[in-house]
Amino acid sequence: MLDLRAGDAVEISGVVLTARDAAHQRLIETLDRGEVLPVDLAGQVIYYVGPAPARPGAVIGSAGPTTSGRMDRYAPALHAAGLRGTIGKGYRSDVVRQALVEHCGVYFAAVGGSGALLAKRIVSAEVIAYPDLGTEAIWRLQLDRFPAIVVNDAYGADLYSTAKGEYRRDG
Amino acid sequence: MREIDISTVTEAVQRLCLEANYVAAPDVRKAFELAAEREVSPLGKQVLTQLLENMRVAEVERVPMCQDTGTVVIFADIGQDLHFSGGLFSDAVNEGVRRAYTGGYLRSSIVDRPVGKRTNTRDNTPAVLHLHLVDGDQLTMTMLAKGGGAENMSQMRMLTPGDGLDGVLNFVVETVERAGPNACPPVIVGVGIGGTFDSVGTLAKQALTREIGSEHDDPQIQEIEGELIQRINNLGIGPHGFGGRITALAVHVEIAPTHIASLPVAVNLQCGPAARLRRVTI
């Protein structure tokens, strides 16, 4: 994670977990009660996605990123519990960016609205927690060369603000 | 008086939902091709190319372009000389949504209540319906599959007459800037000005149903749209917020008469990559 810098284009291969709004709420409630999480977050990456149903024979349906900002209120506690990275789209709060610096974490953006294409880079998918949540369950995904861009790195840099500054014109 | 069986409505809605999610509309595709030519930022160009490739894959494989297959919003223009037989219009629409979303591998994204348990209805119903009575004996349905990301970044404000046109323009530009990468740019910006608190939001959504880049017939509105797209594309946000000159594909403004004390404005954002709109007349 320390080798990655904001603006880097990467291809991610390996295992990630999925979680979005409803699963995050349950994870945090579990932590607040002092109980053990149903998944081990140590060294893990969470992909913010709620996939579409798979056609017969397909691994998964369309699976692009959802807006990360809705998970900002939960992310620092999960980073403190061992989470190293997240994949989503859109702005992160100052608090989350600070948590990335503290825990040597990275926030990646995948291209929103390209879920059909991104699904082709997911080679296996299984629900491992909260199956009653359907698309919002926690899935274990195996990624193969999944394209993403580093937006926030472990040094506090933010691609969204620097990129905007570069192309901004007055008037 | 013309009579049609309500099952015709169900079948039409089912087809609209499937096609809108699987196949990019010609105006959307064309707008992306133009944007990919014009974008000067290398990363921005790469994003636009990736999104065009995504449209191709979705169409060939008959899978949704985006996993967020949206809330179904339908504007129905119903001829006054048309009679529906065999059931309720709204039931027929929801049955069409149900068949498309459960049978077409589309994601169900609707929860039954906004606060509390938020249980998924598992068939993406109910749809949001806007009914209008018009002349004649035909039914025209304009359907949007509206994703949550861009919808969440939309805003409305009750400005007052003293805020004037400048106040309106600033509010629109600020809304797009605040939305930034969250709304999946390049976006289509629907703006409603005038009417009342409740109607201005619908007006903004209606503005999104115009063909991308189509010219407004009111010269003053044309001028406003031109100024807005220039200011928005000067923000530098670019495709997916990675920097660039194409932040919006189009700005569509619609106006309505309003109260002497009022100047309501609503900005409804539509993600460009999965701008799903279809229209049918039966």
C-alpha cells in the first residue's frame, strides 16, 4: 500500500470483500456491541458494490462501484479493525483520508457506470455473510486484473482535488 | 373513445425497462463518442473509451450497463379519449416493472420504507408515476431508470426574485461542483425553474427526458443552457472526476410560471454512463 500514490492506474488481482450501506450498518453495530465480526478484516480490501443478479452461467451480474461517501461514517472504525483498502467512486471525507494515513490505507476508484465491463474481471463470487440482504450481502470476490485508480493514498494525497485544479478554467 | 387492454401497458413497460438497461440510447452513445474525441485529459479520455466499451458489452451480453438499474420513473401522457380495461393503470405499470426486473437479471433497488427496517421489495416496485391528461386517444410513456448516486446529489432551493438569473446560474453550477465524481460524470443536468415547491423537481426531471443536445425553442433558455454548460465544463472535474474538460454532456432547462414572491430552482442530475431513457406511444 505504501508504494501506491494518488493518480496511479492499477490492476487489482486477488480476494476482496463487498459491503455497502446495510452490511456496514450491521458490521458497525457488531463492533459497538464488542462482538466478533462475521468476516476478518485484517489486511482486507472492501469493494463498495451491490451487484446485479448473474445470468445463468455467469459468475456475477454487472458490478460497478457505488458512491463511497455514504460509507464515510463507518470506514474509520473498519480501518481501525484492520481494513487496508476500499474500492468505490466519489469523494471521501477528511476523516476517512486521515484514517488512511494513520492505518497505511488506500482508497481506489473504479469507473462508475461500467459495471458490465468490470464484471468480466471478477472470476469468482460467493456470499459469505448476511445472505438475507441479497445484493447488499457481504460477498467474497476473486478479482483478476480489475482496473482502478488510486484516489487517496497513505500520504494524504487526493487525486480528485489535484486533477480538478489542473483542468479548471475561470469564468 | 378508444379502448385498450391493460396488459398492453404491462408488456410495454416490461420492454422499456429491459431495453433501457441493456442498450445505450443513440443520443447517449453519440454524446460519448463526441466527448471521447474532444476530451483533452488522457485519463478522462481513457474513462470515456472504457464507458463506450461497457455499452458495447452490455448490449451484446444483454446485461445492464450499470448494476444500479435504478428507480423506474414514468411520465405517462394519457389521451382523454382513451379508456383502459381489465385493471388499474398503476398495477399494470408495476407488473411490467416486476416482470422486467425479476426476469431480466436487473437489480432490485427499492426498499419498502425509507426509515426503519428498509426491506427490499425484491421486484423493484413500485415505480414513480407522473400522469398527464392530453388530447387524443393515445398513450405515450417516457421511462427513466434513475440511479441512486446521481439522484442523491440533486438539489432544490426556494430562491426569491431578487436572486435573479445570476442566483439561479450559481446554484446550478455549485450543485454540479458539489456532486463532483459522486454523480458519475459526465452528467446530464436537468434544471427546473419556476412553479411551486412540489412541481419544480418534476420539471427538472422532465428536462432530463429531452434528447441530449436538442435545442430549446425559447431563445432565452437556449442562452441560459449555453452559459451553464460552459461554466460547468470549466470546473475541471472531467470524466469520473479524474480531471478534464467534459463534466456535462448537456444542460437542459425547463421553466414554468411562478408566484410573484417565488423563484424555485431544482437541479436533477443524471449520470451519463447509464443514462437510461426510453419512450413508447401506443
